[in-house]
Amino acid sequence: MARNTRIEHDLVGDKEVPADAYYGVHTVRAVENFAITGSTISQFPELIVSLAAVKQAAATANRDLGLLPQDLAGAIIAACEEIRGGRLADQFVVDPVQGGAGTSTNMNANEVIANRALEIIGHPRGHYEVIHPLDHVNLGQSTNDVYPTAVRLALVASLRLLDDRLGKLAAAFTAKAAEFSGVLKMGRTQLQDAVPMTLGQEFTAYAVMIEEDRQRLTEAAALLLESNLGGTAIGTGINGHPRYAELVCARLAEISGEPVQPADNFIEATQDCGAFVQLSGVLKRVAVKLSKTCNDLRLTSSGPTAGLGEINLPPVQAGSSIMPGKVNPVIPEVVNQVAFEVIGNDLTVTMAAEAGQLQLNAFEPVIAYSLLRSLAHLRAACDTLTTRCIPGITANRDHLHDSVHRSIGLVTALTPHIGYAASTSLARQALATGRPIKDLAAETGMLTIAQLDTILRPEHLTGHSAQAAAKVSP
């Protein structure tokens, strides 16, 4: 044995472990076996904190039930509290995508906690005859109830962060909507002129869409707070104390601050990934709507002279290595790409959830990896859009005003007063001659200039005072 290693033993045999490592033999084998993503579970601090919370709750419950000596429980609890505070994150080194239904992640946590607990009570790392990763840290537990519970808590914590970012993004759109409340523009359907609206109404709709998604995220979070902790291997609770399941969930709720509840049926809860599928669908919904919004921002800012040119996005970097002066909508573009990734992750979650067999889904690691990445990248995308794009948007007010008054879409406002057929005739004339609808309508004599001025007032055109406009008589 080299001086900078220690020897640990498992089912497969002896293995050298770095002497200064808090992890042990099971973790070393997992690192060797699963070099998949190039990252480690430490990339997701919410998961590490949640694992430590689950282990702390288990140690507390086992202590209270008289199953774990007070001194050992105290050391394990202290180690868990340190990890929850951010210590030893670099010791969580297994790849998030792994075989074994999360066993490698659970063992990584068991070993780190055991070795830190040993240090706390004055023993060297690896002296598992005093505090053992399985006999003590994993007492009354299985990967099959620890891992999914930790993943659920991590997802809830990450959801809280995403909700905060979405709230800030919605607020940015709302502020911009107020700024643009009096800016008239043409609404479009199927990329064709429809009827007038305000730019403020357009931006308000984006804020409303985001707020709707925040409600759906809250609903998805509630489903994740049901735990199978105490069900052990397949939900029957084998090797567990009769009171353990209820007690450990109560302790976990106290430690995490989340209202964790025991599942109604642990066998169902151990194999069912429905809550993950539900969350993934909501994240896809968020991504789709964010991407659609960014499509709109890119389209309405297209130009600056040969496109729609209705708004200007803040210039954040030069846009071309060959075309001088070109500025691209890079912030909406990067949000689009995050959305594409999240939509792809949803398919991964769907397939992994469907692939479960009998009493366990072995593919929860890729579900967790996909969902945690989606949440992290959506948070970053919202931050980027909120800070680097929305507040700096400006409106080309004169251009928007002229576009409205040149558009044949104005004729829709005249239909209640002169009829559909006459309105269609005016629209054809306007399109053929390029003359404004208002001028052509005045020439017909069906409406006076005063009546047209009332009907075509911006507040009437945008629905703010539709009843008043309807009272105008030809």
C-alpha cells in the first residue's frame, strides 16, 4: 500500500482509496465504472444538501428509537449538518448518470458522512468498526428510499429557485409593459396584419404567461413532497422499525423545512416516477413558452431597416466577424437553445420513467440528472433574459404609429358600422392603392371624419373602450 492511500474492502475485494479522501471503496469503484458525463453529483449542491438532510433525519430517528447509540448518532448528525452547510462538497465525486438506481450516490454519501463522523469523535478515516457507512449511516435505509427522497427534495429546492427567477422575469416584462402602455402597434395573426393593440398589451401577455407557469410549478412541487422513506428495498419496510417511516419523515420535514409526508402506499411510491414526469412536463411548458416569447422578440426586433423593426433589443456584443455594424439578438437566441435542451430532457425523463420494471425504476439517476440540469439552465436563462435583455428594450414609436395607420387591419374596426362587404371593399382598395383606410372610408360618405376619428381612436382600437366605440352611429 502506498503511503498516500488506505486499503478498504467490499464485496468485490480490496481496493486502494486516497488516504485523505472522505469517500471510500464503493465510491472509488463507482468513479471507475461510470465515467459518463464528465461531471459529478457535486455539480448539483441541492442534491448534496438533500442527501445530508435525509441521512441526518435517519440518524435522528434511529437515535430516538434506541437503534443508534447517542454518541454515534451525534457524530453522524454533526457531519450531516456540516455537509448541509457546504463542507466536503468536493468529496461527492460519482457521476450523476450511473447504473444501480442511485446506489453509488447513496454510498458516496454514506462513506463521506461516516468518515467525517469518525473524525469528529477522534478516529481516523476508514475505521469502520466504530462508525460504518452501512451499519450506522445507512441504518434502516435502502438506496431505493434514500435516493428518490433526496432527489425529490433537491428538485423542490431547485424549483424554488426557478420560481424566484421566473418572478423576476415576469416583473421585468410588467415594468416594460407599463412603459409601452400607450404605444400603438399592429397585432398579427399568422404573420399577417390583424387588428391594433398596444406594445404594452403584448408585453403584459408575456408576464401573464410566466405567472401561469409559476402556478403549475407550485403544483408540481407539491407532488414531490410525498416520500417513500422507510419503505427500504421495495416498499415493504423490511429491516425497518415499525415506527421508523413516520418518525423519519417528521424529522426530515423539520430539518429540510419542507412539508414532507409519508406516501400512502410505499410499494407504489418506490416504483412510480409519475411526479418526475409531471415536473418534466411543466418544465417543458415553461421552456416552450419562453422560447415562443424569445421568437417574438427576435421577430419584432428584426431589421434594423429591412425587417419589422418595431423594437430594439439592447446591443450586448458585436454580431459578425465579416459584416461591420451587425448586432444579433443573442440573448433570446441562447434562451431558445436552453428551451430546446429542456424539451429534449423531457423526452429522456419520459423514456426513463416508462422503462421501469416491477418494484423499482433503475433509471432514476438519468431522470434526476435531466431534471436538475433543466432547472439549472432555465434559471440561468431567466437570469440572462431579465438582466441582459428585457430592461433595455426600446420601441420604435414613430415606425409603429405609421405601420398602424398604413395597415388595412384598421378596416376591422369599421365593420360594425358599415358592414363586412363594404369593409372588404375598402381593404381591397387600400391594398391596391396604398392609401390609408381612413381617407378611403371618408370618401365613401358612409362615415364622417368625426365619426372616423372616434372609431379609430387608439383606446377604441385596442379594446380599452370598446363599448364607447360601438355606440358611434354612421
